[in-house]
Amino acid sequence: MKRRSFIQRLGAATGLICVGGSAYEMICGSLENAYAFGYVETLSDIEARHYEKLPDDVIQCHLCPRECIVSDVERGFCGARENRKGYYKTLVYNRICALNIDPIEKKPLFHFLPGTTAFSIATAGCNVNCKFCQNWNISQVRPEQVQNLELTSGEIAAECVKKSIPTVAYTYSEPVIFYEYMYDTVVRISKDGIRNVVITGGYIKEKPLRELLEVVDAIKVDLKSFSEQYYKDIVNGELKPVLDAIKIIHESGKWLEIVYLVVPTLNDSDDEFRALCKWIKTELSVDVPVHFTRFHPTYLMTNLPPTPTKTLEKALEIAHAEGLHYPYIGNVPGNSGENTVCPNCGETVIGRFGFQITKNNLIDGKCGSCGRSIPGIWK
């Protein structure tokens, strides 16, 4: 099947399409046919951005807080960027290993064009190594270990226009490591009026982040914990750079939502919930949505049970007690914590069941019952 035919069939797909088919069954889920097509066997050879040349053909990357120092013919931690004779190259430009048309609620973004879809794409690689990663099949591998579809920003724009998809989401793995491809695609498809959302762990340096914020519409940050030790032991990263990035995003005025994956016994204490909520209230705003999301055992963390619903409900209770206006419960379809509730009158403004919108009483960005403005991007 040719590339164009493959893309044209995406509209009927219901699960994440993994380029390469059955090799990624854990990601593809119940999808019966991972479509066969001609994939590209070569990696890209595009010069990366945000790096510094050092003596003896050594480079130092300044894209993420790791700031990898990389010798010739070596790669950075992410495995997606390589030093070639003193020039740092991105190997994943136009090289997609996973894509699908998703509900925007799946990201999750609850205050961004509810009920619409997002053309969601990813390349291989990541700059952290979360022990609970649900997409480890693509995030914790090198790009030559997966099958890649070559897809240009122009082709993405054309498909979105053709299918009336309002948004492209850079997601599944870690968009920071395919920064150049993401940035150029954002700039290109914005010309067609298509929105762009970044689903990230927020592990990025200030300069590239500020450049990205000039062109994107919204960012959802996965804040793994409110503990440096957790980041060291479970994420293989650092907390402070993520908190700094979140503050920069909020200060920029771009739409921000935060997801906190609640892992039993590791980051689920009332004290940590309370400290997180106080930080959001003090450093950001009570109007920043925070999603307390249910953990499911996977990858290197299959020894823990799924998060009890009562733990998530306790987090929600604490968030409300601390004055946050839009805390949510995630990965528990049917729980009332999925709904957007007006902080003024207490009426449900947007009702949800999983990824589906069951009620929308939002009128011109305001509560349909009392007229209070509800922050978000609604049209």
C-alpha cells in the first residue's frame, strides 16, 4: 500500500496506528490490521538546533537539561540525535513511527476545542526513561529499531484540511527530541489555520522552549511527581527544570494543562498532593487545569496495582480545598471528576464519559447557567 493510501485510511481507524504493524501490539491494542505499506529504511540527516560545537568535533546539546556532550559518531541520551563530524544531526525529521486521529480529550486537554479531534504523531526516542511508560515500545528505542513512515509537514496539513481536523498533536513519545520536525511542522500547518498542541514531559531548556511557545497553541505537561527523589529514581530526570518550564509556559500566556500520574505508594500521599496544589495556586493560577490520572501497571512497573479510585478522589478533594478551580480525575470513565464544573454556580459546564462529551453548556466561553467565564480555547 502506498503512503498516500495508508494515510487516507486513517480516518476509519480507532486505535493508535504503529508504523511497522504487529511488532507494536502493546501500543496498537485491539486494532485488527496494522496496515502494511512501503516504509523508509533511511534515517534523516538534518542539522539539529540548539547545540554548541566544541574542539575535536565534539558537540554539546542545549535542547534539554541533560546537555549531552557527544563525540563524533556518538548519540545523545535520546538516541535520536547524532554527532557527524562535529555537526549534530536529527535522525527523525519527517520519520513518524506512530500516528492516529484521536479525540482531543485523550491527550488529555479538557479546555481546548472539546469534542474535536487531533492528528497525533510521534517519532522514536525520549530524553527520560520513566519506569511506567505506556509507550515504551517507541519511546525507549532508537529510530532504526522501528519502521518509519516519511511524512512531511505539507502532507500533514493537506490531510488535516481534507478531513477537517482542527489540531495536530505532538505526542506519544517525547516531542522535545523531534524538536526541529515539530517546530517546522507547527510553522507550516499554522498557515492553513490548523492548531498545534504539544504533549510533553516538559524536560526542555528555556531557549528552545521560548522559541516553541512563539508558535504553538497549547502545551500539556506530564508532571510525574512533586519530588526530586522520585524524578531521580523513577523518571531518570530532574524535577526543577520541569517546574521551571511549566512556569515559563504559564507566563507566556499559552494554554497550559498539567497531568499528574498517581502511582500507588510512590507519589500518592496527601502531603504531596497538597504541596503540588499549593505550588500551582502560588506559582501559576487556580485556573490551570490539573488532571490526577490513574496508573496502570506496565513496562518496568508491573508490581504495583492500578491506582485506587478513592486515592484519586482524595487528590481531587485536596485540590478543591486548596482553591483550584479545575482539578480532574483521569482514566476512570464515568467518574464525576471528569466533568468541568463552574466554580461559581457549581453546575456541570462540560460533561464527559472517557473521551466522549456528554454535555456542553458552554456558551461563548462562559457557563451557560450563570455566565461566568471559563478559561480555555473554545473556538
